[in-house]
Amino acid sequence: MEQFREAIIRNSYILGEGAEGIYSDITIAIKNSNKSNLTFGENIELKNSEVLKKIEMQFQNKWIDEYHNKGIFFEIKILNIGIDKSGRKYAIENSVNGVMHEALTKIGILTPQIFGL
């Protein structure tokens, strides 16, 4: 039987600001699986449905679908998208990519190189 790894990751290392962006952190639960799946938890602080949809699409298109097409499957549950008390906003792509780079390595999946030389 295949052994699956599971991790909870909270990303607060965000690069760059984005006017349409999101808030300071994303917390996800991720685990290896026999299928690919993305769900939202019950207690998401952020209530802006337009921004939540953009976040969902970034997870789905950039990470879940791309890895699924390579035969690598994992499930993600977005536990929270926290609101930065200072009001700063951050680029959605940077926020999602940051949490995913950390999350995938925690469950033993190699991520693409962030910076090229």
C-alpha cells in the first residue's frame, strides 16, 4: 500500500504587492493522493468572492492541473486566507506560488525552480 504524506502549510512570505491582490497569508492542508482535488474550508476570513475565485483558479490551473497532467496527484484544502491588519495587498500569483513551493516539498514532490541564472 502506498504511503501518503500530509502537511499543513501557512505562507506569510509574500513577494510584491498587487492592487487587485489578496491578503497576507494562505493556510492549506495538502496530501498526496490517488486523485487531484481542491476544496475550501469553512472558516475563510477573506469574503471577497471575486478574489477567492482568482485564488482558486491559480491553485487549479498552475498547480493541480499541471501536476495532474504529469501523473502526480495531490489534494489541497484551503483552510484560511488571512486578512492583513495593515491593509496591504499582495499579488495573488506570488501568494499561491509561495505556499505551493513550500507545501509540495513537505509531501515529497519536487517543485519548479523559482529563479533562473
